[in-house]
Amino acid sequence: MSMEGEPKPIEQQPELKNLREYLGLKEGDIERVSLLKAKDLPGQYQAQRESLHDEKLDGITIAVIPDDLWIKGSQPSESIAENQLILIKQSYFEAQENPDEIAWLCHELAHCQNFLDSESPEAYQSNMQKFAFEDLKTEYTYPNNPVEQFAFTKQFQYLKEQGKSREEVLTMLGKYYHEEDFPFFNKLLDSVYGK
Ligand SMILES: [Zn+2]
């Protein structure tokens, strides 16, 4: 792993130990994961962090996962907010052309922020089990829950500030979500872009 200074044994790095278990990695494979702090993100990602205006996020750990160890399929990022950890697929993170155009990093950082500002870890967890909009109830509370509502709203606000139109945001989301999720996204986009 690339970290500054002398690498500590994995047992002294709880975030790595969790990560190894989470990804089901073999002993040697964890060494291929690069870790960095949010405040040290490369320049092209700094605007996403800064858009959240929160110094608490500086210490969030970003784990860049080699593609062959990635377990989340076509989803390029994930946050484990309770561990203050964000996972991102290496090829996605290092893309040269329009890196992270849809601002998933902002979304994941917003999850970490939401967790840090929650009354308790339980409160954050229970918000994932609630519907954000009762009138859009389906079988599942994903993504229609207050936790995703918070993260997507921050993400859409950032994209709007970057000059992305509502239509452009919808097109980008279409790569990752199904038709039935769009009433939820449209409600959030109404709040960010106006009806
Ligand atoms: Zn999310």
C-alpha cells in the first residue's frame, strides 16, 4: 500500500483490517490497495471535497482498489461511513478524460459527513430503513431513504454548480439506475434545480 512513512502492520490499521475482510482479500492483495486522505486527493477531485465545506472530512480515508479486486460490479465507488472509509475502483479514479464526471466522490463524502453529523450510528442506520418520500414507496428503501436523499442532494448541488443541466444529470444517472428510481431522483432534482 502506498502510505507515507513506515508502513504499519495491518493489525495496527483497523481500517485496512476491515477492508481486507470486507473485500475478502488474501493476505498479499491488501498491499495493492492505495490509501489516501481526503485532504490529499488529487487536484481534479478537490472541488468535490471543498463543495461540502467541512473540515471533518479531511481525514476520511479513500481506498483505491485495483479493478481485479473490485467487488461492486459496475458501481465505481462505495462508502463505509461507519469506518470513515470510501472505496473507489482504480480505473475509474485514475481516468484521464472527465474523471468522475457524475461526482460519486462528492456523494460518498456526503455519506461520511451525514454519518459524522448523525446523533448516533444507530440513527444513521435506521435512516436507511425509512422512506424519504412515502408517496414513492416501493418494496425497497433504496434509494428512497433519507441517507441517500442527503448524499444525492449534495451531489446534484455540486453538479449544478459545475454547470451541469438537469438533463445531463438524468442522463448520467441512467447509466447506474433503473426507471423505477427516477421519481425519487426527480423529486431531489426539483429541490435543486426548481420545478
Ligand atoms: Zn449513496
